[in-house]
Amino acid sequence: MAHCLEALAAVAATRQPALALACLGKAQRLYEETGIRLSGTDSRMHEETAEVLRATVGSICYETALAEDRLLPMEDAIVEIEAWNCD
């Protein structure tokens, strides 16, 4: 699940930064809860996505949004992510 959220964040980073931040924040929380560590390609994708988002929304907004999205219950995050119009 966390890998899927990471991939969605990477795709959404340039066109839907709020969606990307929601996915990235939730993925980070899942990684922490499960003890999964990113390595290789996954780690590079995460860092590239984070770079794009920081450049798009600014570092302070990035850190704030990520912290808020990490705390969002999974059920609420899924509803929020499903509600995004990704056309």
C-alpha cells in the first residue's frame, strides 16, 4: 500500500501537489508503522518526488502538509485521495 501511495505521489507531484503530499505523508506513516525501509529505486523516487514538491509548494508548506497528512487516519486519507479529480 505504501509503495502505491509513493507511486501516486510521484505521478501527481507536478499537477496535483496537494494530492501528492497527502499520498506521500500517508506512505511515510505506513513505512514507519511497518518498519519498511526504502532502498534503491524506491528511495530515489521518494527523494525526486520530495524535491519536486518542495520546489512547487515551498519547504515550509511541504513540511507542514506532510506532517498533517501523516496524522490523518487511513480511512480519511483514502476518502480524500478518492475525491481528487485527476483529469
